[in-house]
Amino acid sequence: MGLDIVELVLTVEEEFDISLPDTDMEDIRTPRDLATYIYKRYQEYDKTKCSSQVGFYKIRRIMMEEFGFKRHQLYPDTKLQELFGKDIRNKWKKLNSILDSKLNYPSLRFTDIGANIVLILSLVFSIGFFYFYTKYSIEGILKVILVFIFSYVILYYMLSPFFATIVPKQYQKLSSLIKFTGESSKIDKYKSFNDILEKVIEISITQLNLSPDEISPDSRYVEDLGAG
């Protein structure tokens, strides 16, 4: 393959999250051929192995290799709260790092007791501010409310990395992490042949430095578009 085709293939592989073997590329002459190939690969992928299943295998491997858990501990319905146990803050921070900060650390939540402590501390700050710096007036009350809100937010985020220990509701089960593997995103994004063909043409225009009127779905890459 020429350099133009190689760069085109690399971009297509990255965009559609598939591999394009040289042996398969020998039969691909046009954008329509390429889109048809990708579409068939996606269909075969859905039939042979569900993307969510592949995503779960990735998450399970992370849990086994990075955290030392055993296979029998890891099922889609496994609760992360129970799995991480007492060392949840350190494990959650490590997991967030592995998943490229997709969990928005610190995203653990306080227990009810912890949340109440933050609330009480915020009230104490607010009452102290009112007592020493404001007078009884509408303006003073508004200032106290603002102080309460700001102090609550600041305390919550300052203390959460140290005292928050509850997994957020959206991440309760191990299966909730599958979406961060990217396994289903490409197939979900390109649901139809036309969506794939449109993107293939867009990539071809960019990689081969063409104008939109120079290419059609049945343009031959080498003979018509001059790809070397």
C-alpha cells in the first residue's frame, strides 16, 4: 500500500475502532467498499460477541490485574462498595486514574453522618459570620445564606477525598463501568451503513486532500483519486 492509503487506513481504524488487515484491504477499491467492509464487521461483532460483554471482560481484567481480585469475585452485578471494602478511597482514586479520570475524582459520597457533619459545620460558620459581621436585616440574612452555601460546597469538596466512602448511585455495580471501556461507543455511534459511508468519505477527503466534489461513494482510490 502507498503512503496515502496507509494513512487513510490508520485513520479509519482509529475512528471505527477496528483493524483493517492488508489482505482485506486488497479487495477494497472505493469508499463504498470500505464502508461495506466496516458495516459487515460491525454486524458480525454484534452477532458473535456483544460489545457490553467485551467491555465487561476489560473491566474484569483491570480488576484482576490492577487490584488483585479473583475471577470468582467479579460479575456484572458485583457491588463496588463491597468489592473495594475499607480501602475504598485509595482503590477509587486508582480506578479513576486507570479510567483516565472519567469518574471525576473525588466522586465518592459522604455517609449520612458525614453529610450531617458538613452541614453542621457550615451552619456554625454561618451563625458565626452573622454574629460577628452582620446586623439583623434582609441584607444580613442574604449574606448569611450565601456564606452557608459557599461554606457547605467548599467543605464538602475539601473533605470528600479524606472522608467520603460511598460509591455514587450511577456506579454501584461493576457493569456500570463498561461504558468507560469504549467498546460499545463506535457501534452505537454508527448504526447505519449510510452513517459509516458518510464518515468514510469525510476521512477520505481529509486524508487525500480532496474537495467534496472530487469524490463519490464509487470513486476508486488509486485510479480516480490518485491515492498512492
